[in-house]
Amino acid sequence: MKPKFTALALLVVGWLVFSLPVQALELQDVRVVGLFSNAAVVKINGKQRLLKVGQPSPEGVELLSADARVATLLIAGKLYQLGLSRDHSGGYQERQVVSAQISIDAYGRYLIPGTINGRTTLFLVDTGATAVAMNSETARALGVDFASGQEGLSRTASGVVRSFHLTLDSVKVGDIEVRNVRAAVIEGVYPAEVLLGMSYLSHVEMKDDGGTLTLTKKY
């Protein structure tokens, strides 16, 4: 039977380990780069993982709870409470911090306008998508030359269809621009919106706070 942790036990153990650096673990280096309700984006040994409560990563890191402020992780048998990590610049010039805020809509989605290669489109934030993804009709409208990409197959609600994998020169949301972003173009009309997947989101910090998703990037 999977062990259960009471709120008091989590509080006591969390207080004991909260100040310990995760880097001190013999197992691996762990950083939290995105926080959501009952989910977190965690970088483990440089590899980014989307963790949901009760689903351990391939490295054995398990998310026990998460909200907009902190994630409680079980790592090598120990509990750690971690907030969003912050990168530190080794230079003398202060890095510019750029943010974009997205409000949740009536259907529980985060939709925001942005650009692909300088052309305007509407993005749907999707942490479950490994790459920025769009249908072929949208790609043509945006002037994306997907036919020159690597051809493959993708499974959709309507069956198995052709897809093309390529690199976009630029993806921008608000003032946050990411260059050389991996993307997939799926033949047909699915997905209806352009999915803002992890090939973009892995370059930003994400914080979901009461129906407002904040993306932050340091330059």
C-alpha cells in the first residue's frame, strides 16, 4: 500500500529539510521551474520533467503536492519543499526580467496571442505537448514551410495522419521571444489552436496563481 503523509508529518519533515540545498543530494540535481495546482515542471540533472502528484519521474523523483508557491518532492527517501528556482548571473550586469501574464478562460484554458516567425497567431498553453504544434492549415496561413521538415506519423482523434517536424526561427509571447523552437505540423485541422508546448515553455519559468499564469524569462 502506498504510504500516506498527514499534513502534520509533511509540515514537520518539510521544516527539517526546507533549508537543505538539493545539490547536496547524492542522487541528483533537482530544480523547480514551473508551479501549478497539483503539478510542477522540474529539471532533474538538466532534463525537464512535468510531474503530477503521485507519478514518479524516470529518475525516481515523486511530487507529493504542489501549488503556486511551493512543490513538495520525495527525493531519495527524503521530503523537500522547493519554490521556483532562480538562475544567478555570473556577470556584473543585471539581467533583464521579462514576464507575460495569461488569464484562464471559462473553459479552463490559457489562451494568449503571440507570433511565429513574426506572424500573429493564438496560442493554447499545453505543458503536455513536447513541442509547439499546429495543424497544416494554420501553418500555411503563417507561412511555415513545413514540407521541408522531417516527415513522420502522428495519432489524432481522427486516426493516424502525416506530420512534419521542423525548427521555427522565432516564437514570441508578450515580450518573451525564444529562438530556434522545435515544432510539429500535423496534416489536417487538428489541433484547432496552436499548442504552446515545452519546446518553448522549457525556456521560461511558469507560475499558476489563482487562474493567472505568469511566464518569466531572464535575458
